[in-house]
Amino acid sequence: MTDINSLLTPGSLVRHPTEPDWGIGQVQSNVGGRITVNFPNQGKVVIVGRRISLELEDLA
């Protein structure tokens, strides 16, 4: 299994797997496994990458 969180960079679009109402968030930073994401319906949230595996959103 690939750790998708380690591949996330600023600007990546993601969804939180257990909070679909938050919408599609944009990664602001990914430092030391702590990922800051700005969600349209929740605001800025810091995700601990070893606890939550974010879902990469492919809008292409």
C-alpha cells in the first residue's frame, strides 16, 4: 500500500475520508507528517498523516 500522504504537496486537492461534508480541500503544507488542508466547509485543519489517509482528488 502506498502512503499517499507522503506524496501530497501544496496545491494538491484532497478529501477527508470520514468527513465528506467538508468538501474538496487544498493542501497548504506537508511537514513532518502534519498536513495542513484548507477545506471550503470547515476551514484550515491540521491532519496527522499517520492517523488519517487523505484521498487524492483527481479533477482532470
